[in-house]
Amino acid sequence: MLMNCMMCRKEFDITDRDPQYHKIVKKLTKYYICPSCNSQTRKEAISSSEIDPDSLDPKGYDKLVK
């Protein structure tokens, strides 16, 4: 399936191995972000918020309180 990255606008051929493929097929989203843009955006978000999503509890028991 050919998709354009919504950030860099480059065209990518994604397969069912891509994590975003199933969301697009099920019409949960219509946007695709390529791996390099995804990585860059993630790094910027971590540096600006100082919260690393990998350090949070996967079951949702962590609460972020300001």
C-alpha cells in the first residue's frame, strides 16, 4: 500500500509488517508517519516535556500530575 508521510510528504510502500498498516486498513486513522519522522518527533516531544513514554507503566497505573 502506498502512503505519503504526513510530515515529510515522501511516498512509502507499507506492508502488513508496519505497525501503522493495520490502523490504516481498519480506518482508525488515515495518516501515516514514516519511521524517521516518527523518531524525530518522539525525540523532540521527550526533550520538551522531559517525559519518556518508555519509562511509564504499560498498564496505565502511572499518573501524570502537574
